[in-house]
Amino acid sequence: MDDILELETRRKIYDLISKNPGLHLSKISELLKMRISLVEYHMRYLEKHDIVTVDKKTGFSRYFLKGKVETKTKHYSILRQKTILSIIFFLIKHDTARHKDILENIDCAPSTLSYHLNKLIKYNIIEVQRYGEMRGYKIINRDEIINYLIRYKPFDLFEGFTDIWTEINI
């Protein structure tokens, strides 16, 4: 493996994915300040040599180190999407919230919010709680999500999220 990672460019890509599993190609390119075609070339090379694996289930091609990532971490990689991350931060702060409450605090269309909530339900990140006629959304394993956010800091990838993180005061 050392031969494969001998090139500085590949080593930088490997180190970035190691610290931030689930990044997609354009974010890797942006963070390393490299042309996307160069990153794509090296990603194919690393994939061919079984160093990285690509997961296309979340709608993006997300890259992980081969054999080093649990299924949960792959599911949690969708938290790198800005709207989904906003929803999660809101639910961390409010424990359980209705669609209407989330919509008032997240800048998106009602149908977009429903789409993202359904995606979070599909990946077992949140669950629907029913209170008679009312429905609320709640994070299934709050501590696990918070640990993921602390470890991988997907909020550092977006402007303004660091302030929200400190506001939560965990």
C-alpha cells in the first residue's frame, strides 16, 4: 500500500478521506484545491487498488477507505448535505419536532423537507413519533449522532454551522 500512496497527491486524498469519510469528489477537489479531473484520476486509481470504495446509495458518489467504515458511518455521511444537517441540528436542539416547526426554521420548500425527512427515516437516523393526530420527528440515537458530528465535523464544511454548533452547547 505504501507504493500506492507514495505520491503526495494520493497521500493527501487518502488522509482527507481517512479524516472525513463520505466526502464526494467535488468537495475533495475543493478542500485540497485541486482540479476535479486530477482528483477523479487518483480516486479511480485508489479504487482500482482497493484502497477506497465508493458508495452511490445516498444520491452522491461518496468515498470511504475500504474496510474501515461501518454501515452506520456510511448512512451518517448524508449529514454532509446542508439541508439535512440543518434538520439534524434543529432536532438536536428541540428533541422532537413537527414538520411545521422544522419548516419554519429550515429554508426549503415543504416537499423538499418531506423528501429529506423520509431519507433520514430510510437511513434510520430519525423516527416518526405519533401523538394522537399529531406526528413528530425525533433522532433515534441522539448521542451517536452527536459523536459522529464531533468526530467528523461535517458542519465545518459550511458557512455558519460552527455558530449553530456552539449554540447547541452540548
